[in-house]
Amino acid sequence: MKNLKIVMTAFIVGLGLLSFTAKDDDKNIRQKENILFVKGYEVGDEATDFKLKNIDGKMVSLSDFKSAKGFIVVFTCNHCPYAKKYEDRIIELDKKYKTQGYPVIAINPNDPNVQPEDGYQQMIERAKQKGFTFPYLVDEGQKIYPQYGAKKTPHVFVLKKENGKNIVKYIGAIDNNYDNPNDVSEYYAQDAVNALIKGEPVKMTKTVAIGCTIKVKK
């Protein structure tokens, strides 16, 4: 009888542990589903501000850039071959447009536990190696990229300040040739910013971002 009680107690405890594990698994699944099915911004939407850690340890928000007329927000990372191909072009975009009121703000959306090359220390090293001229922020908790609807690295969102709001004006790829900058014939992001600076409407407001999928927390 005593042995039966011990067995029954162990069985009940085991069921409890399984229940907790199932709840945790279910919670993780729901979190993944929430990330996967968030629609993200469309052209014309207001992009909410954020506060993310930069590679210098400081927290950065769009509101910190008082004199900016808008932003070139680029979701990118360290490891992705597509992102690496575009690094020099992202630097050029920042150098060209920062002085005209449209600085680049780069955000790494990847979970470092899934892709260790995209860890914070690795971000610092990569930025130093490449000579990044712009903030390189980490999306800790992966809360910002789903709001924007970023799906690839790199994925660009050109914003314009209008009446104190950051309005999305372009979403998509940087240009039409990731492999070779000398073979580019369509400069999507650049054309969008040029139009905004001139006070003209953006002709091509959305393109398909080409790159690596964002690495979501397991």
C-alpha cells in the first residue's frame, strides 16, 4: 500500500511537470505565431519610435535626431551574405544623405541564440571592421522588426517626418542587384530619398526585399 502511494504521488508530480512544460511550449509557439503573423507597416503608415541599444552602449531613438527630415531604417545583420554584399552601399547611403537630413539607422533583428554571429559583441566588431558611420542597434526581444514588418536582412524602410510623425514612404530592397553594385540599374532606396528631398512623390514605393530570413527566437 505504501509503495502504491509513492507510485501515485510520483505519477501526479510527473503530470504536473508535463503540464508546465506544455504550457511553456504553448507560450513559445504563440509568441512565434504572433511574430510571424504581424502585418507590419504599409506605405503611408506612421512608424512608431523605438529605444534600442547601439554598439556604443547608448540607447538610441528616432526622436534623438532633432534636425532629421526623415530616416533610412535598414534591418540588417552580420552573418547574412546578402547583408554583407550591401554593407558598403549602406555606408554610402548614410554618407550621402545624412547631411541632407536622412541618416541611416541600422537595426539587427536576429536572435543571437539562433545565429551566434549576430551577437552584440560581434556587431561591435563588425561595425569597427567595416567603419560604419551610422547607429547599429540591436532589437533585443525582437519587438521592433515585427512592428515594421521586416522579413529579410537587409530590408529598408524610408521614413519622412510629417507634422511630428515618421511616415513610411518606401519599403523594400536597396536596389535591384545585390551581387554586384556595378550592375545596378534601379536604385530604389536612393530614388525614394531623392524624391522626398525634392518634395516630389516617391514613384516606386514598394519592392521585394532580397536577403536572409530573420532568425526568430526558438
